[in-house]
Amino acid sequence: MTSLNVISFNIRGLNTPQKRSQIHTLLKNDKCDICFLQETHFKSGRGVARLPQVYFNKWYHSNFQKASRGVCLGISKQVPFTHLLIQQDPEGRFIFVKGKI
């Protein structure tokens, strides 16, 4: 792999199926390898299970109790990524994922 296409979005909530589908289609059409999603508004990470697993097979998300925050990191199937360490903010404001490509 010679280059990576990385995209970051402030999506202001992904709780509707239409918005999840639109984001996934946009990321796939742009051939995104790694995506950073801000303000997912998934409470306790439950919504991440509803994200499409077709193009992005690895999703990392923050856990929290309020539905006013949340971040998510998606890595496509084409990226040979192995995670080594995950560190999260208990308030859901950030997530650090250390790994190898």
C-alpha cells in the first residue's frame, strides 16, 4: 500500500439509518481507507453495531453515557491494520488507537 486516503467528518449524529447509509456510501465512493467521525451521538457505543460492515470492517468508538458526544474510527478492509492499544476518554470526547499498518 503506497498511500492512504483519510477523511474526517463532524457528522452531528448518526442515529438514523438514512444518515448512516449516506455516510457509508460517501466514504466508499471516495475510496476512504481510514475515517474519523466526530459527534456520532451513539450512547454507550450501541449504535456502532449498526454501522455497515461491508466496506469498513474495523470500527473503534468511544463509550459514554450522554448522547451529546462520541467519536468513531473506521478502517477499511483494504488496510492491513492490527491494533495494539486503545485508550478512551470516559466522557466520550476522544479515542486513541495505536496499531500497525
